[in-house]
Amino acid sequence: MKLFDFWGGVHPAGQKHLSAEQAIQVLPMPSRLHVPLQQHTGRPAVPAVKVGQTVRKGQLLGREQGGVSASVHAPTSGMIVAIGDFTAPHVSGLPLPTITLESDGEDHWLEREPPSDPFALEPEDVAARIGEAGIVGMGGANFPAAVKLSKARQAKVHTLAVNGAECEPYMTCDDRLMRERAEHIVDGIRLMLHALQAPNAVIAIEDNKPEAVASMKAACQPERHIRVVVVPSRYPAGSAKQLIQILTGLETPAGGRGTDTGVLVHNVGTAYAVHRALRQAHPLISRIITVTGGAVARPQNLEAPIGALVEDLLAFCGGAMEATSRLLMGGPMMGQPLPGTRVPIVKGTNGILALTAAEARLEATPSPCIRCGRCVEACPMGLMPLEMSKRARHDDLDGAEAFGLIDCISCGSCAYVCPSHIPLVQYFEYARGALEARQRAEQKVKETRRLLEQHQARLARVERAKAEAAARRQAEKRQAKAKVGAAA
Amino acid sequence: MSLFPTSAPHAHAPDSVPRLMGLVLLAVAPATLYGIVLFGWPALNLFLVTILACLLCEAVCLRLAGHAVRPFLLDGSALLTGVLLALSLPPWAPWWIGAVGGFFAIVIGKQVFGGIGQNIFNPAMLARVALLVSFPVEMTLWLEPRPLFSSHAPGFLESLTITFGGIPDIDAVSGATILGHIRTELGMARELGQILPGHYQAGTAALGWTGGSLGETADLLVLLGGLWLLWRRVMTWHVPVALLATVLVLAGGFNWLNPERFASPAVHLLSGGLMLGAFFIATDPVTSPTTKLGQLIFGAGCGALVYIIRTWGGYPEGVAFAVVLMNAATPLIDHYVRPRIYGRTWRGQSRPVPERAKRPPVGSGEAE
Amino acid sequence: MIAAVLSLTLLGLALGWVLGLAARYLRVENNPLHEEIQQLLPGVNCGQCGYPGCGGAAEALAASKAPVTLCPPGGPTLVRALAAKLGVAVDRASNSGPPLLAQVNEATCIGCAHCGGRCPTDAIIGAPKQIHGVIQDACIGCGLCVEVCPTECLQLRPVTPVLKNWHWPKPTLSFGV
């Protein structure tokens, strides 16, 4: 199959050897689980349980609300002890509405009958069941999978691109999943193809994972419409936009969707979750996570329940030693710093990374931009990071936008290569946040005007009503006087 | 300064500014050493004075501007400016040429604009142009090589007199560069067939055994250093190749039209510091465009200007002027030459997917 | 030489006369500046700026007597718009802090309902003798309600940051000392 190239990209040290040969271990169920109600793009789920209620494993905890939303389910059986705020796995440390579940140690599943033949179901039904299972994209944006599938079916995509690239350094969860559970992934792919009514699927795996390639090839051997494609390993080949470019040479239109090119991208983990949901009626309540980094005593890949705390995972891996200078959720290129270890893992967590100072290269301090242009070379989106960051630095938000700020995918390639060690991505995140804040402020001004006018209108109405009432009373008085005068 | 918590990415390539500068200095070292050996102790004195002046001025300016001195002084940029400036000076120039040049390069050429990364013009070339225009006599005093430790080379003490006192017997030592010689002779209506023999041989020119500035004679060593930098990915090929190719094409074209009036490409490539300019001076990242296409335009412009100035301009050698002129055009090039954004047209609008392109990437029934 | 002096002087006089004609006959009528500024202001007349109503503030701004950051309910959008209108440079990064919104301390609210009448955007809900509340989305932080509350249960407080509105701060890089 002919492959194309994507622009830019960098070659960070892979560091996958720390955990690539560790088979998936199941994390022992922690005693408490904290399940956030928002683990996806879209509107948060609303609680469907009460404090004090006992729940079974897989029972609905939070119901999706609105068009773009996802449900959350109980990772184990037990009792609901709290519904309220808990620290979000986010750098700000701000709270997130979370349901806290105390495990009863029984791990009792809620009985559910899986469909006997999912392929006999209507595509909409398959998508609906995927939605009921609370499945969201497990590779990045965490978009509700059912909505994505339905929209893609309507857009008549012809190819499902299954993303097994895993281009982030250190991360090996998808690699292990492909090596150990290939048949389940392929089954999930078949189910998704049925939901999409699409003819073909392509599994893209980077060339630094030969075992995974072999394993997946063996699993889809009998299928002629599902094939494995080996893509060159270069970051960010696993980014959806870049993957589409590699497979088809086409570019997702700016402001448009990937499905405009006829291709839908989904992570291998999502395909696996679809298999579990339709074959075993298990909702999405656990996932594979790579716990790794120079500061972790025993790096490995864990199958952990959603809602387990980061400290539970780290403890199982021998603890993160004192030498941790960066604790991240995700890989080193796009990972989020965590405010501490008492935060829950969510559906989109692919890894916990505890880096030592040497690994994170903390000693480098930024210096002025020398306009070398390496960032322009590295940008996979064809942007000019040096110009955008210069304008962001001077709060020229419109100027930064003019250079394509909204098209930035925050992959970090530019900051990776910058010889002056300028925190380019942080400038872009700041500028984007400031632009959104500005938009909100402008909306507020419009709202204020509208409310003021409403207020004035209401007062005017009240005045008019008073005046009319007074006029009527006057008229009645005159009438009454006239009557008395006539009668007299 | 507080940077933590910082956002992603939390990994970094091993590159840094001091490392890049260090690699460039390493690449230019062979040519520098060769030039010093070729022209003796006075050349070494001038070299040291220039570098010292650059570093001193940088330190003073940083202190005056309230910036931290150590990190900027040690990042290698002032040192590199000093080396490149020294390499473009006449080898036996008096010490004050080096000192004034260093001062001009660092203070006027770099710090006044705001320090590293902010200057518009290449500091070394700006200083050279200023020196050439202000002190034409001292800046055009070329001489034949007098290698270190050879019989007619000055000893160390004598060299101190030369650098700090002035050349005692100027007429006995001065000679012309090849380009200078060509220009004067052409001006006297002689032809190249008569001018070149005896003064120019491609072999010796390539090996650097000709009159010229301190570092611009050792073309082969400069070329090797430049190629090494390309291999180490310190810079990309666009500027040097565009510059040299343009000179080659123009020189070749005009030479084919009239071999007696226009010098051959070999003469141009091997003289006047063109190699140094192509690989070490025009490639300065701060003053050259950031995009690849922009760099090609910049290189071509430099090459064209070099040829025009050398052939029809007022000075026999034009690299410094050409580079400074193209530096002025760099902001314009950067403004108009931008890469196309993914998913957008060249005008910046959303780029729709053409219908016929939406064919399946997997051929129906094709086996893996 | 006389010819040169004479011709240039005549040229100068002629062109100056043409400019004068243009100034008189080609003049563009503008709104008075303070009217245009008043269009930009919220029109609440809350008095937080210290001037008599928005009209007074507009006149002070037009006379360059007031800073463009004078109006809290207008927020950063207004600051930018006024700066653009008046050609004033504004320290772009200056955030005078998060916006302030009114909040009712329910423990001390006596239900006197004085606040509801003052609110220019009808952001206060509550019947007489009932505990009142402020609709945060409608509140513009003008402070009129705070002034009349007899028990001081109404306070202007900074908005608590939420995850949705959080964004990375600008990297603070200083290359100096």
C-alpha cells in the first residue's frame, strides 16, 4: 500500500525499552475509587446514583446528557460514599465533580446479556450500545465514540484507520495490547466497521514495534478488508491529522473533520473496548496504562480500573523515588503535569510518567530566539512557531491568530528542537486561553447590554401599567361623579 | 525566573545555542589556523585583539543593559562574531582596526538592536563594511603570504611592532588580491588572457597561497568545514548552495559570452572570501530568513549581488556588501514567504478535499 | 538665486492656500468624541468610576482626564475598545485581577429586597422576606446592590476559577538579572 509523508516531525529518544517487554499486569482493586463525571469532550455526565447506594460492577454511575456526552460506570461493586468535588488530574489542581466509591471487595458484576450476534443488529444499535458503554476515544481527545461513529457513518467514510502508532516516547500500552490481545482488537474493528457500514480498515503501527506488527498481522490474516500498515516511526505520526496524511496524502480541511477525507481514526484501545462492550456487555471501566520513567522503581504496563488514584498505580510499581522532578499524565511530548499523586486516572490516561531531572532536562534556561527556523522545519502543521510565540509574548493575540494559532495541535515538536529552549507550546496555550477569555468577555458585554435593555423595558412596562391604571381610576372617578351629578 | 509547572513538552533535543556556536567555531578553526600560519605572528596578534575587543564590548554592553552577563558572554556568539570579523580583515592590519571593528560589530551591529537574536545585519559584515568605508587604505593593504617560521616572516617581537606600530616598509610587502588585480588591469583595458597568468593559478588559489584576508584564502578548508556543518545538521544546504550556484551560473554565463572580460567561475569561487561567506557568514540564522524557500531566495540574492558588485561595482570584492544588503531584505522575505498551513490554501482559507481524491486507500481485495 | 527663493515661496503659499480650502470645504463631520465613547460604555450609571453616570465618564474620557481602565463592569473588552478609540497605549497584559461578582451571604440576608430594585440587569432573585440570590451569569459587578444592603450580606467577590476557564499563564521569562 502506498504511503505518503507528513510534514516536519522530530525523533525523540523512544525510551520504550523500560516497559515494552513487561506483560500487562492487572492492578489489584484499590479500596476507594474516584470516578470523575467528566472524562470526555462534551457535557459532563449527571449523577445517576445517590450517596449511600450500593452498586454492582459496571452499573451506571453518571448518565450522559445532551448530544455530545458520555456515561460513566462503576469500576467495581461497593457503596457510593461521596458525590462532590475531587482534585482533577489536571495541572491546575482545580476540582471536578466526582463520584467516590468504596469497594466491598466482592467485585460483583451487574448482570447484562450481550447480544448473541452483534452483526445482526442495526448499525445505529451497535453505535447506541457503544455509547451506553461509555466508550470514548482512548487515544487523545476522548470524544464520545458513539457520536463519532454515527457522524462518520452519515459522512459515508470508506476506511477505518486504527491507530496503533503510539508515537509518544515511553508509552507502550498500545504496543502490549496489540501483542497480547490482538484477536479482541480485530473483533472490535469488525464491529466498528459494521457500525460504520464502511468496507475497509487499516491498522497503522510504527516500525519500532515489530512484535505488535506480527501479532496484529496474524490476527487479521483471514480478513481481506482489514490490513496492517507499517508506518515510519517519527513523532507525531500518531496524530490523527498526520496519520490521515500518511495513509491517504490528503489533509483534513481546517475547521473540518477527519471524516471529510473519507477516513475515520480510532485508537486500538477504543477498538478493544468496543469488543468488550458488545461481546461481554462490559462498559468501559478499566484500561491499560504504562507506568514508567527513570524515577519509577519497576516500570510496567497495568490494567487499572478507572478511578484508581495515581498513587495506587505508583505504589504497585515500587513507588516513584525521591528523584521525581516531573510527574506527568501522558507521554513527555504532550503529557500534563499532575498536581500530586492523589488524582484519579481517567478513560484518556495512557500513561503515568515519573521523570528524573536528567530525563526532563530541567537545567536548561530559555534564551532569546535566534531565528534559526528549526521550529518551522519541525512543525507538522506548517506553522511558524517563532512568529506565533513572539506575538503571544507581547500579547498581540490577533497577530498570533493570524499566523495560524488555532491550527496548532500542541504536539510539542517545535519546543523539542528549539536551541534556545523557549517554552513555545506554553505560549500557544496561553494565547489560546487568553483569546477564549477575551471571547467570553465580549459575550458578557453583549449579554450585559441585552440585560440592561430588558431591565429598561421592564421598568417602562411597569410605568406604562401604572399610568394606565391611574388613568382608568381617574376615568372611573369622573364617571362616578357624573352619575352622582346626574342623579342629583 | 519561575517556569514550573511548565507545560509540555518535557523532553528536549540535545541542541542548545552554545553547542551550535561551538560547532561552528570548530568548523572554522582549521581555516583560521591555516590563515594564521600563512601570515605569521602579526596575523595572530590581530586575531587576538579582535576577539578580545568583541568579548569586552559584549560584557560592557550587557552590564549596561542590565542583563545577566555570564550566560550571554559564554554562549559563543560574540566569540564567533570576533572570529569571523578577524578572518575578513587584512592580515597585517594595525591593532586599532581590529578593536574598532570589534566595537562596531558588537555595539552597533548587535547590542544596540537589543542583543542576540534582534539584530538586522550580520555584525561582522556590518563592521567590515564600516571599516572599509572609513579606513580604505588600511583595509586594502594586502600582502603575499609570509608563513610562520619561514625566512622572510617577521619574528614575534617584530610582529608586535607591526601590529601596534604599523608596517615599517609597506611597499615592500603589499600586493593585490586576485580580484583587485583583475579590476585594476581590466580598468587599464588589458584582457584576462594577459592578466591572469603569473598571478593566478587555480591550484594555489584553492590551497590558499594567495594574497587575501586572514581566513578567506584557504577555500578548501572552509569548504570542508562548511560541509561538516551540513553533515552535523547545524545548518541546512539552502543558503550556501543557492549562493554558490548563483555565482557559478552568472560567472559561467558571462564568461562564456566574453572570456576576456569576465572572469571564470573558478576564479570567483576561489577568491574574495566567497566560500567563507557562503558557509559561515550568509548562514547566520538571526539575519537570514527562517523558511527554506526564503533561504534559497536569500542565497540567490547574495550570489547575484556578489557577482554584480565584483563585475560592475565600485569595489573589487563584494561579499560583505552583498550580505548586508540581503540582510536588509530578510524581513521582507520573511513576511511574504510563509509555509502553507496544513488543511489550508495558500491564501489561508480552509482547503476542501477534492471529491475524486476520496478514493479508498486500500485497493479492493488487495492482499497484504 | 532670487528666482529660486521666489518660486519656492510662491509654491509654499499656493499649496498652503489649497490646504486651507480643503480644510474648510472637504471637512468630514464627526460625532463629538464623548458621544462615541458613551456608546461604548455599559450605560449602567453605577458610579463606580467616580463620575456622574456614564455620560460624565464619557466626557472625562474624551478630555483625557480619566484612565481607560475606569469602568469595572466593562471589563477588559471595554478597556481595549476605549484604548483603540482614544489611541491610548494600554499595558496589554495588565489584568486587574479576575472579575468581581456579587454574592449573597445567605446567613445574614433579611429579605428586605432593597437590592433587587437597584440591580440594572435584574440579576437578583428573591421575594420580600425571602433569602435573595444573585444570578452569576447576569451580574456585572457594578456594586449598586452592595451599597444599599443594610446587613452587608452582599459582597463583591472574585469569581472562583473553574477547570473550564483555566488556561496556562504566560511563561515569565526574564533574560536580565
